[in-house]
Amino acid sequence: MDPEDPRFVMSFDIHASGNDTQQQLALAFFTKYGFVVFRDVFTESECAKTVDAMWSYAEQSSPGFLRAEPSTWSKYQSSGKYGLSLRGPSFDPVLVNNRQNEKLAAGLALVL
């Protein structure tokens, strides 16, 4: 268990000030296991807005689908990929902002 964040077995702070060791450890973990968890990339508020944007997309694209009514969830029609089950990329402002997040970009740059 990660002593700094018990939600994960191991997680890393991509922006640990002046701490190249965190980045080296994260990259080594990614190289060994093929994935890495960077904590605190998004704030709680950003996460809540993202969840809302995804639910809103599902409700708008699938008539009869309602997030608050699990009995309607079978009405959701997936039309593609890109993490939101739509045919092309989403240009929802919240999701566009997510893709431009400085911490997310730093994490991707590190592993790529």
C-alpha cells in the first residue's frame, strides 16, 4: 500500500517540487508494470465536473437514458471509442480542459 495514499498500491506525485526521484520511480514502475498512477492530477471539483459531463453526454446521446435511474441504463448506445463511447473526440469544454491539464501532460510526457 502506498504510505502517502492508501487508495493505491503505489502512486506518484508528478509535480513533487524539485523531486526527480518521484519521476524516476514513476518511470521505473511504468516500465515494469505498463501503467502508473499519478495522484492529485485533477481536483475534486474537476473530477465532479468530468463525471457530470460524461453523464450529460450519455443522457443527450441516448433517448430515455437517465443517470439517476439505473433501470434506464440499458438504453445507452455506445457509438465508438475515445473513453466516452462516442464515435469521435468530445469537445465538451470540461473534457477539453482535462486534456490540457498541466499535470496530466507532465505525466504523459514522462512515460512517453
